[in-house]
Amino acid sequence: MLSNQSMTQGCPCDSGKPFAFCCKPFIEGTKTPTSAEQLMRSRYSAFVVGAVDYLINTTAEEKRKLIDPSIIEEQVKYTNWIGLSILHTSHGQPDDSTGIVEFEAAFDTGEEQLVLHEVSNFIHHDNRWLYVDGEVEIKPLIQ
């Protein structure tokens, strides 16, 4: 599914960089995110392009066993992600053991447009950033 994003097409994470030079190398496993924010952005892009395995593999091991891949597959199939805004980060740099990223992600369900607001927790384990969990609020998208 990654081939749907051209070399010059903007990255879904709204970084302003081409997908091929931003999140695609993370999703394909040729590079590893060096910060919690990079992992957050690449996970958002993975939702956009349907990279379910990446979403599972970048979740902390203790949480990974609780994931039902079919639910994620359904989410990526029926949700059109339309924008990401990083609101705040705390720690989450290469020398940190934990990080927090607060973000909003707008999406369209086909019936309504909503915003997912999340404060996500990340850990740095074995030289990799992993998503742990987050506090989530979903609200209507106000344009």
C-alpha cells in the first residue's frame, strides 16, 4: 500500500517534507524514529497508508498483546485521516527514556468529520521509541 504515495507527494504527517524522505523509511523499516514526535508522526502516516503491521510493531510489548489487528484494519479502511497538528511535546528526545506528545488528528468517517485529541505516552526501549498509551478525546471538527 505504500506505493500509493509518490516520491514527491507530501508526507501525511504534515511535516512539509516528501513522504519518501519523512515517514516512509520508518514505516518500511529502513530507518528508526529518533524521537517520540517522529514516532507519533510516522504512526499517523501509517494509519493514513494502512500500514497495520507498523502500528502493531511500534506499540510497547506489554500493550501489543492486547491489540486486535482486525480492529486496526477496519479503522484504516473506513477512516479518512485529513490532518495532523502537534500541539506539545515533553521529553521524547534520543537521550530520554520517556516522552509525551499531545496532538490533534482530524478525520472523516464518511458520516461526519471529527478531531481526535490525544496526549500520548512513549517509552524508549532497546534504542527504539514505542507507543504505550494515551488519553483520548474525540470531538466534532469545527472549521
